[in-house]
Amino acid sequence: MSPALILTCVALYSALLFVVVWWTSRNADNETYFIGNRASTWYVVAYGMIGASLSGVTFMSVPGWVGSTQFSYMMVVFGYLFGYAAIALILLPLYYRMNLTTIYTFLESRFGFWSHKTGAFYFLLSRTIGASFRLYIVINVLQTFVFDAWNVPFYVTVTIFLLLILLYTYKGGVKTIVWTDTIQTTFMLLAVVLSVILIAKELNFSFSDVMNEIFSGKYSQVVNSNWQEKSFYLKHFFGGMFIAIAMTGLDQEMMQKNISVKTLKDSQKNMFSFSVVLVFINFIFLSLGVMLYAYSEMKGVPLPARTSDDLFPEIALNHLGVVSAVFFIIGLISAAYPSADGALTALTASFCIDFLGIKKKEWSEKFKTRIRYIVHVGFAVLLLLVIVLFRLINDDAVINKLFTVAGYTYGPLLGLFAYGLFSKAPVFDKFVPLVCILSPIACYIINDNSIAWFGGYKFGFELLILNGFLTYLGMALIRKNKTASLIQ
């Protein structure tokens, strides 16, 4: 597929999104930007959240990951179900009852000023790193297959991409993202399903052949019973459960869309339906991975030397024809846009409300909007710098890095909210930042020495649970003697 054709696909798809932007951002104000005027339709949010949750990481890393971990990632996905149930039944009622715009204001109500700022800081850190990782994997493909041929530097490619994101998110905010995510989810899923069909056709596989390869082939193992390995099924299951709670329920980007729904009941419908559908979607992505490796073996396509993330683009763009290439590029862009637009909007909202206190200031609406624009652009520049930095150091599958980083940065959030919800004891608020710094450090030391200290034990996704537990324990150590009533 020629670089010009790839760029044409990107341009046409971006033009479609800008039409949606124009339609959704008419008469938009700051409430539209932050919470969509609480007028979002629950099933539209649920469907769009699929694309936002999957992103470019799932689109390329999960299929590539099959080569080393087989189908064991499904245990993480099954854990998601229980995590999303906890969000729907515990966290969403709290957010609606307190009428929150950013979820970290709960921490100020429960503990105080420093707890609020610490929670918001860890979100900004987590989402900046996570969004950068997700964007990098997509932009790197465009760089490799398009812009390298034209000798365009990587930082210029990133700048162009982020400018497009800025142009269509700076005004409409959450209301725009709810609808653009819906379009992006559709194209992403079409690209994956079509890729499976085209590979099966190339290999002369019938439907039963495909099912046999998925369920009985060399990559079909779901349960790893070796407790020392990172992919041990209980580590994956409970890790997935708490990843869902932390990376969705305690994440302003994901919750901003949920609390834009008018009622709690509808928001819970959104969460439950989304979680069930996500199981089937992840199964399809893993099935794609099985078919990609089968194609590689049967057609003699060498496996990527750099990272397994490159397997899908290599086969889709260079071996399956123009139709596959076009849908791959559109699916890839569909996966990328939700990562950037949602992240920029949520980062802007959190910084403006949690750090600048924009909703409490006696500023005019016009001045608040100007401040919001400045913050929005500032975070775009920050994402650019982190993405360029990540290109310099990347040497592994992105999904592995993403969840490792999440274990350290979302852990303090998990511990803070858990203590706030399940303990009535107040704490010395000024010591909370120290606890949230020391907990990830202690977690890192334990993880780095786990093989020597625990008889060969290797931490997997349960690293997040350990970090959250250490934060909870730290909160207990700085509690005051008297008790305070838990927010009802």
C-alpha cells in the first residue's frame, strides 16, 4: 500500500470526524465540555467506551501478545467483569450522589486538600503516560509506512496528529467525544473482523478450521497453572479485576463519560452492558492474534524482530491486499483517536477543576474558556514530548509496559479510594502525599526482588493490588485517633 493512499485514508476519516465535531459542538459551553450537560444516552456511551477502552494497544499489542502468552489474557478479561460490576454498584452511586464533575473531589470531601491534589496528580501522571503509550503504537505505524518514505521526522508526525486532535476536541469536549468514540469503535471492529476473514480466505480455512485453530491450536491455552509465572491464571484474574476498577472506575477520562449520562440507573446499564460486550471483543482480538501467527507460519512470513506489536501491520499492509490495508489503517486511526481526544479532554478537565479550581472562581465564562484552551494546548505539547521520548526507549510490547506503569501509578489511587470508602477513620491529610510516594517505591523494590525473596515468584498484573494495599496500609498508619462518619 502506497504512502499516499494511506495518507488519503487518514485524511478522509479525519474529515468525517470533523463533520461530527461541527454537529455536536454547536452552542457548546464549559458544562458541555466537562460533563456533556449530563445529557448523554447510556447505550451510545457504552458502545463508544469499547473503542476508548481498547485503543491502539489492544488493536496491535493484544494480537501480537498471543505468541508469548497464548490465550491467557482472557483470564484478565474475565476479571474485568467483576471489576466493572464493582464500579457500577459502588463507585457510580457515590459519584452521582455527590454530583461530582471530577471524581477526585471525593478525596477532598473525605480527607482534605492534599489528598484531593494527590489523587488528581496521580491521574494526570497515569493518563499522560498511558495515553502517550497508546498513541505511540499508532503513530509509529504511520511513521514507518508513510512518513519515513518522505523523510518526515517522527516529532513532526506526532505534531500533525495532535493538531488534528486539538482541532476537534477544543470546543465540544465530552459531548463530541461520546459520538466520535461511537464512530471509531465501529470502524475498529470492522477492521478486526475483516482481517480475520481475509486471513482465513488466504489460508483456505473454513469456519470450522478457524474455530479449531483458536480453541485447539498451539496458542489456545487459557489457564496457566504455574503460580510462579506472571501469567498464572489467578494473578491474571484478580489483576484484571483491579485493573478495571483503577483504570476505569478511578480514571477521570472513563468516568467523565459515564457521569455525563443523565441518571445513575442508565449509567449502570452502560457499565454492565459495556463489560459483557468487552469480553467478546477481546476474544475476537485474541482470535485475530491466533490467525496472524498461523498465517506467519504457513506463508513463511518472518516474525517481527523488534516487537510483536509489528506483526499485525506487517501482514495487513504488505500481504493481504489493498482492502485489508485500507481497513487496517482506518481501524488503526479509529483506535488512536479515542486515546488522544478522551485523554486531552479529561486531563484538561481535571487540571482546570482539581488544580485551578475553575468552577469555584469568580471568573467570566469567557475567561474560563480561555484558560481551558490554554490548558488543553499545554497537555497536547506534553503528550508530544512523552511520545517522542517513548520512541527512544521502546523495546517491548506496549501493552506489557502499559500495565506495568499502571501498577505503579494507579496503585495509590486504588489505595486512597479504598480507604476512603471502607474506613471511617480520618487521617493526617498533609502526610497523604508522602504515603503515595513511598508506596510505589516500596512496590518497585518488592517487585524487583520477588524472585529472590519469594522462591521464584514473579509479579504480573497483581502488582497493582500490592501497590494499592501498601497505600491503604500507609493511610492506616497516618490515621487520627478519632473517627469520622463515612459519606453516605
